[in-house]
Amino acid sequence: MLIPPISTYMTPAPFVIEAWARLGAAGELMRAHRVHHLPVMDHGRLVGVVCEHDLLRIHSSDDTVHDVMSPVATATAATPIDEVVALMTTKQAGSVVIVNNADVTGIFTRADAMRALGDLLRRTDPSER
């Protein structure tokens, strides 16, 4: 079976947030667009990722996204899906941001991984299961 590139399953053009935005703004953006991960930008440069879990910890009202963001794992759109999944496992990351040079072009999350798994299982010959 040919292993597809991550571009097959990534979410293109993800919503992003600036590093110095307040945590409340990140929560509002996530709720409004029903997403759980936001790439974090600082003057056009990818610097981290913030997830819904990061916002659940107790913080002061003055905290910014920069204060709680996690290191970001990245891949290109051509990276095979198995390599991206391995990266997520190794880094214990809930998402991988897809980049082209310095531009954020997509995001691959656990939800995307589950969709990919279902699709790949449906392609498997039932006699091989």
C-alpha cells in the first residue's frame, strides 16, 4: 500500500494566533471555529502551538498565549503520514503544523489522524484484518 503524504489528511489554512494575544482571545477563537489547536505566530514567524488543554490550566488574566504555548512540531505537506504520526508520538504532540518555508499551510491533529486511520482501514482487504 502506498503511504499518502500528510497533505491528504491535514487541515489546510489553519487559524493562527499571535504570541502576545491574551488567553481569552485564544479560547474565543477556538470556540468560534471549533478547533483545539492554534499555531502561534510572532511577527509572521511560527514560534509554538497552543491547545485547548493549555487554556484549562489556572492562569492569571494577564497571561498571554506565549506564556502557555508548547514547542511546535513541524513537517512539510509532502511528508509521509507515517513519519508525521511517528513525530507526534516521539514528541508527545497533539498536532503537527505543516509548513512551506516559513509559511503555515496546514495542521495535522489527533482528529485528523483518526480520520486517516479510518480511511486507511476501509482500504484494507477484509481478509487481511
